[in-house]
Amino acid sequence: MNKKALLVGSSGLIGQKLLEKILASAMYEKVVVLVRTPLDMQHPKLKQYIVDFKNIELEKNEVDHVFCTIGSTIKKAGSKEEFIRIDKKIPLEIGKICYQSGANLYALVTAMGASKDSLIFYNKVKGEVEAELSSIGFEHLGIFRPSMLLGYRKESRLGERIGQKFMSLIDFMTPSQYKAIHVEKVADAMLKYAEKPKKGLSLILSDEMLMA
């Protein structure tokens, strides 16, 4: 059970919950996080790397399992090009580095409508990163496509707040695959997947995460 995990996106909505759960898991003896600024926490298992995400470097054989919850919006990123760098290039670069160093599992959060053939830019980028990660060769690749996320976010996203309230109002009539999902359920599902991963690609949608 003495595995090493890498988490990218530890300051985000899902990443914060996932970090707590990974640190508490007996499966991992060491947890590496890549951050731009240090996290305000300490833990005997935790190792923080302050990195420039435009030039990522990791020690060889650093991790066994990779968890990536990094994500932005076009508005927050500032441009489509920067959004692509954050939501596609960073997850792919980390995947390639870790695979070459011996990692055998990669768990990635994308979006419910992800498709490389989508006409919606956001969903297209999410689908492209899924497709390109699939070609790297991980023994276990888990793609998590949550619906509308529920949870406290420090920065204000008006559209997301309105969406959360609307989804809560119509929850009783919404198919399980499209129900809003709390970030803790996504984190639970990611850790559960890592404990007993299937070979090859696993696509996990919101309805399955809700049962984790």
C-alpha cells in the first residue's frame, strides 16, 4: 500500500477535498502537490513543489498515481489560448512526464459535455485532453465527467451560483446523470477508483460518482 500520489489542482474546489482524502488514505505514504504558492497546511505525508507551470520538472520515479483536478474558465484564464494551456497542455505535460517516470494511474476531471468533436469550445478542449491522454499508454486512466459542481468556492462565479440554485430546484426531476454533484462526492469517487482501478480507460459520469 506504500504508494506515492501526485495532485495537481490542490487549491481548487475538487482538489481541496481530494487532498484531504488522499492524505488520510492508508494507501499513500507520500503525497506530492504542485502549486504556484505554498498551501497553508502541513502534514507528514505532504511534499509541496513550488513550480512554474510553464516549465514543470519532477524527480524520476516520484509518483505511482496522478490526480489532476486543475481547471479554469475562459473568463478567468483571460483568453482561449491561456485556457488551452491550463486545461489541456498542463494535464498532458504532467501525464507524459509521470508516465515516463513510471506512474501507472492517471485520474482526470474534465466536464460532462467533453468531446473532441464538440462545437462548444470549452467542451472541445476537455474532449481533446481526454483523447490525447488516452494515447499516452497509462495502465489505468480514469476520466471523471461531473455535472454542475456544488461546494464553496472562494472566488465569485455568478453564473455558477445561479446554475447551482437552478439545478437544486429541479433536482427532483433531473436524471441522475445530470444532477448537480457535490465536490466531495467527486473526490470520493476518484479515491475509490484509485483503490481498485480497472485496466485501460474508465469513463466515470456523475450518476456513478453519486454512488461512490
